[in-house]
Amino acid sequence: MQENIVEKSAVELRRLIGSRQLSPVELLEACIARIETINPHINAVTATCFERARVEARAAEQAVMDGLPLGLLHGLPIGIKDLEETAGLLTTYGSPLYRGNVPERDNALVARLRAAGAIVAGKTNVPEMGAGANSRNTVWGATGNPFNPLLNAGGSSGGSAAALATDLLPLCSGSDTGGSLRIPAAKCGVVGFRPSPGLVPSERKILGWTPISVVGPMGRDVADTVLQLRATIGLHASDPLGYAVSDSEFAALPEIDLAQLRIGYTEDFGVCEVDDGIRQVFRDKIAAIAGLVKVCEPVQVDMGEAHRAFDVIRAEAFVAGFEAAYRRDPSSLGPNTRANYEMGAAMSLSDCAWAQGEQTRIFRRFQQLYERYDLIVSPTTPVSPFPWSELYLKEVNGVALENYYRWLALTYVVTLATNPSISLPCGRDHRGMPFGLQVTGPFRGDARLLGCAAALEQAFDGDVALRRPRPDIAQLKTVQAPLKSIVTHPPIFEGQAAGAAGGPAV
């Protein structure tokens, strides 16, 4: 087995497989060994299907040896966020309502990943029903941050972010409504890309016409993230917002001259609470970035009544998704999910009409910024990671927050604008934890945004204060976080949970 094979990028691993220098079987076994060793300390990977993956890896190896055409992701193990349906593999959504749910088919996202040659190795942890940015639930327990497993890994794609940061798997999927790709990426020191709505089909959206919820890729760097993206883009009959796009648009990203780049930056979009320590960290990062680009200046952003608009639009989706379960038994829903449903159920048609109108006004004003700037940059999260034992953040700088997701405002105000946005690792914060830079591009400008992100990433790599931090795996192994403390009942599933024998992965 090649030394440190799991630490190689997905792009490099795919090249090695295609050139017959690496067997998909060898790679999968290395990932399984890594999961079995590291996952018990962070609880990122939940239900697994290792035996099926081994069969698929042998078939992938044979395809290489036979000289058959190979997909973009041929032979690469992948973790699938536990909100996406996976055929024959437990999909719980982090909810006790679904602790025995084994779908018969893959949804559109997973089907495309498999068709590109990816090998599903297991699922990654989420908050219950994806509600919130702390990946803990009563089915699987909590996911700990790879830099300190007593702290949270973000969410709702927290399991995916933590798995990538610790090199458990070369690729993991994610999704994003209020920041569920970007926030865990920032907290774990990886890349999370929120694509334009419709670029990647999302089959599981009940309200298919809303642009606030998307699925998208995560990776350890921009190139890996783009590799996964290319395997999933394009029209699909399940997503009414989908649009056609050529793979060539992302096969070679635009060449970006940083010296000509125009950046507008904001600490808080004028409406978000941000910790004083994070503000200073962001200022220091911006000071370093300013010397790399043509323009780097503060920008005023009119986000209107973004909080109220997001409250209403988000709540609509929870009413659509959970009315039946709530009517049967409100206590079957966790506190976050239940709070969202009850908020939505109390709203009126007038509220919904106003919120849709306000989102449209925010969208139109936000686009005007790109007449002057190529990118809008902000912190991804307003605070350093806090203990996962705290379900959500209750205050910032002593200011009480209105609800459990208000601390996600830096990302959800961008969600309302619908522009593509990426969280880039950008060194560490004032507490030594990963710091994420939220970089937002022009409307439907996904390829150019990714090109800019790749150029920034390359520049950051030459500066110890800006480059992607890596967790100390040896130190991680010495910390025994009580990740199973919130698990109340063992789940029933097909396959084995990672890091455990016949029980939850905690």
C-alpha cells in the first residue's frame, strides 16, 4: 500500500487509478482502515456498506485493467450526507422516525455520483432533518471537530466536512440551505461550494421551485470540489430549477489574474451579529489579501429585512415537509425541527407573499454590487467553533439571538441572494481553530467563482497565516469525546456503523 495514500487529493488519486498506478481496491481498503482508526474519535461516518463497496472496487479495478472507458470519479470512495437516499443503505436523516429506513433507490445526486464511478462507502452525519449547524442527533450522536472533538464540526454537512478534514474519504457530498455546506467547511478547514440553484439537481426538495436549498460538493481543495461538481451538473426532470450546462464549462476553469481582481468585503452585511474576535481575524486576513489584488475595499450591502424573509421562506419548507409527522406526534420531531414547523404553521399567506417579494428585492440589489466588484468576501461564520454539547449558539458579544439558527446569518443572507458561494480555508482564527472565508460570485457565475477561488487558494498556500490548516491526528487520537451521550436507542440498519459493532457510530 502506498504510504499516506489517503492524504492524496481526489484529483491525484483519480489520475493514479487511470494510469494503473493505484488499484481502487487498495484505495478503498486504505479508506476503510482510516475510518476504523479515526472515526471513533470524531463520529463523522455513520452507516457503512464496506462489503458492497469492496465488490464495486474489484469491478472498478477490472474495468481499468480491461481498458474500458472510466468515469470522472472512477474508483474513488465517497461519503454521502445522510439526507440523501442511497439504495440498500440506511438513510436516517438523523431522525428516530427513520432509524430503520433503507431506500430501494438512489436519488438523482447519488445516482450521478455512482454513474461517474464513485464508490459509496458510507453515510456522513447530520443534525436531525438537517435542521441547524451542529451535526448531532439521537440516532448517531454528535460529530466532533477534527481540531478539537469536544467542539462542533458545523452542519448540516458536518459529518462530510469532518471526514474530509481527517482524510477518511477523498470525496463527500453536501447540501446547503442556510449555510450547511459553507459553515462546516469553515469549521473543519475544508472547501464547501454552494452552487447556483439548479446547477446540481436536488430531487428531495418538496418545494421544487424554491432556490434556497441546493445540493453541492465538498472537498479538501478547490480542484477536488470541482471534480465532484462536474460529475453531478446538468438538467434532471426532478428539479424544475435545473438548467443545461456543458461539462466543458468546468473542465478547465477560467485563468484568473489576482492582480486584476476587484474584491468588496463586509464583516457583517450590515445585519449580522459577529464576534469581536472574528471581526479582528477577518480584518487581518483582508489586510493580507489586499496586497494580492487590484481592489480590496469595504462595501455597503442593503440586505433589507433579510432575517424576517429567511424565517418565512425557510419555515415554508418545514411546513411542507413535516406537517403529517407533527399532526401525528409533535414529540417525534426534535426541538429544532419542531420549532421551525411551529413557526411556519403560525404564518399567513400575507407573510409568504411579503417574504417572496423581499427576497426578490434583496436579489436585485445584491446583483448591482457586481457592476463594481468581481467578488464579495466575508467571514463564513460569526464565531469560533463552540462545544457540540450546546445545541446552538445563544448569543454573540452578549447579544441574545432570536432563534437557534440566527447565528447562521452570514451565510443565509447570501442564500437569499441566490449567488454561488464558496467557503475557502483561510488559516486559523484567534482560538487556533480553522477560519473560513466566504467568497461569493456573480449570479450564475459558478465557473468564474471557482476559478477565482482556485487562484486565491494557490496564493494562500504560500502564506502560513492563510493556508489551509490540518488537524493533528496524533493529538486527536488522545481525546475521547463523549460523542454517544445523546444517543437514546441503537438504530436498525443494513450494514455496519463505522467504528462500532452492531450499534451506533459513537
